[in-house]
Amino acid sequence: MPDQLQPNPSRRHADLGLDFFDVVAPARFPKTVLRHRNQPWAERVGLGGLTDEEWVAHFGRFEPLPGSFEEPLALRYHGHQFRSYNPELGDGRGFLFAQLHDLKDGRLLDLGTKGSGTTPWSRTADGRLTLKGGVREVLATSMLEALGVYTSKSFSLIETGEDLIRGDEPSPTRSSVLVRLSHSHIRIGTFQRFLALEQPENVGKLLDHTITTHRPDLWREGVEDRAAAFLEDVTVRVARMGAQWAAAGFVHGVLNTDNINVTGESFDYGPWRFLPEFDPNFTAAYFDQSGLYSFGRQPEALFWNLCRLADCLLALAPQARLEKALEGFGPALQEGFAQALFARLGLAPAPQAQTDRLVAAIWRFLGDSRAPFEQFFFDWRGGLASAERAAASPSASHYATENFAPVRAAFEGVEASAEARLDHPYFAGEPCTMLIDEVEALWAPIAERDDWSVYDAKLARIAEMADAYGTAPAPV
């Protein structure tokens, strides 16, 4: 790698020691065909100058990045899965491949894999990822980033030439390996493992590592103060994540404690869905028959998971202080939701009473009318400044009803923000959506004749939306 491309690498997670991970070897794949390369984020971490051949060498064959881990680390964790505790989790088809830094803000970043082979935590699974699963994760992260959600990034997707047998899709099916870029892979379940093993010293070690590595401003001299400050911070960040999902009309699908990152970054996409229309009972996973992780219950699920993190910290801080930290969830969720809605609509900040009135009116209208979810935000970007455009929308009939009158009234006096970009070409067309039927429609030509044109066109459309919304990754 040329000197100018050195990504300021790090081995920080390795400092935790072998109680926290297992050193593993990546699978050897019969072929490596590059299918997705996230060039904007590659530039942000100093890897933009890699040739495609070098890219595949690092992210398909997992040749180490200079200065980072010589061997990958499969992380250890436990977790509650649909509220049932599972002590046999861990990175079963992935590992932490490297750590490096965002050249724009200096934050430490993880490059973690999905589908990179078996580990001590694979149990009876093959450690692989279907190509369709990889494509779905690229689509999910690209769409969420464009919608302003704090999410992991799909950094690389490489087809690997194996035939996989799966019970929930036609088999044999094609294989892939995904590399995701995240600000951490430390989960609530990482803390839970040491609680279950009755190792409070490792809970404290993990707490101090997480703070010094990812949130140094939370450092306090007393461990009780550190634990309380940490839980308060994670609570606010996870609440903000849930608020952003709601504003995006997104259902994660599997909100187990091992899928909640303590940096409040959305990640690990399995049976995700976007709402066609507002429906609190809308679920993403066919196996979520009770609706535990439905759209309307996601805040409840997130708070329940935060309480499990608090359980882990009881050895370090008194219950009263931890309960006080958890009290920040509701206010943070409410504030984050209003901020996310205003950002989606391109509106300038308004007085609190006016903000609350508009947010309530929009949510009530979407619930009562069942107007197409994404169409509403597209039509009313900029508020009343887009009234003429909204009148020509396919949803115009919804806006002519009594149900919409409170929204129109609440828009009065709320100005479009300077970043609304209402003259962007994106707003002259139709909204970009990512409903399940669309995902299946773009996968079909890939599966049938290796035609990636529909997929490429969708990613280009998402990029245009991100440019219009001002959510594209900022260059270094």
C-alpha cells in the first residue's frame, strides 16, 4: 500500500485480551468477485486509492491491513433473543478484521465481516452469507444513511463462488462476504456475557475500554460515576437511533441485545422492512409472530435492552443512579424524533410548542389516513413551500381531507431550512422507496441472469436522494 494511503490503523480491541475474543482464520473462497465498493467511505478512511485487486485481497481474502490485526478476532458475547437468554452466541460467521480511523473526525472505526467463515461460535452453521443477504444489507444501509439514520456502512461486498443451502430461500443459492464499517462492535450482549460468567472485573475492564476508546469525554475518576455517565450516554444514543428509525419508517426486525451497539449505531440487518404506510403493528420478521419487534414496539424493545445493560453495571454503581440514567430515554426519544422529522422535511427549528404541535399532527395524519409513508415526506419537503408540488402528488387526495387540515395549520409559520434543497432535481421526480417488493424485483434479474443493472440503478437513485437531503458522507 502506498505511504499516502496508510489509514492510521489501530489494534485497540486486541488490548482487551483473550477473555473478549478468539483469534480465527478466514475462510478460503473458490472465487472473489467484487460486487460493491463503498468509495466515499473508503476515501474517509484512507483506502480510496486501493485498486480493485488490492481491495479484493484485503476484503475477500483478508490479507491484513498494514498496522492492524495480523489475524482476525471473533468477538465473544451473549444476548437475549426475543427475551430468551442465549449464552452460546458470539461471532459465528464474522470477525473484527481491522480497526482504523475516520480521517475527517479522528474516531476509531471497525471493519467487521459477515459471511467470512466458521469460528468457535458457529455451532452447526456454515459461517457463510448468501449473496442475497449481502445485497439486502447494502440496500438497507445505503437507504438508511440517505434518510439520515446513524447506521453502519456496507463497505464491501464480494461474491465468493459457493452454493449455500438455506431453508428460507430457494437453494442452492449464491454466497458472499460482507465487510461493514462501524464505530464499534461492542454490544449490550458483550457486557451481558461477563455478568452471566460472574466476572465483574471484566465488566469494569470493558466499561473502561469502551469509554477511553470511543467516548473519552465520559471518563470520571470514580467507577460509579463512570458507569452512570456511560449508561446515560448509551441511553440517549439508543433512543436517538429508535427515533431515527421511526422517522424513516424502518423496522429493524431483530432487536435482540446482541444487535444493539453501545455507540447507538444501527447495524446487523436481517429481516428488515420499510413501512408502505403507517402501521404500528407492521413487523419485518416472519418468525416474529407476537409482534415483539413491530414498528410501534421498537422503542419498548430498545428500552428493555437498555435495562439489561443496566443489570450488567449493578456491580459498579448503585441501582438508584442507574435508574436515573435510564430516565433519559423518553425525553431523548421525543427530542430525537422531532429532530429527525424536521430534518426529513427540511424545516428550520421552531419554538417547542409549535414543534410538538406539528409532530403530533403529522403522526396522527399518517396513522388515520394510511397515506404512503415515504410519499408524504417527499411531497412536503420544505413544508408549505412545497404545497403546489404536493397538490400534484399521487397522494393529493389525502391532503384534501379534513384529516390533513391540522397538519397544514401546523405548517404555518414553520420555514424551510437553508439546507432543504427544494430545487434539487430529485424533487422533480418520484420518491425513492425500498419496499420489500422492490427488493425482490431487483434481486430477480441478479438471480436469473446475473443482471445487476436494476440494483445499480437503485443505488444511484439512493445516492441522488442522499445528495438532495444533504446526508451523503462528507469528503475528507
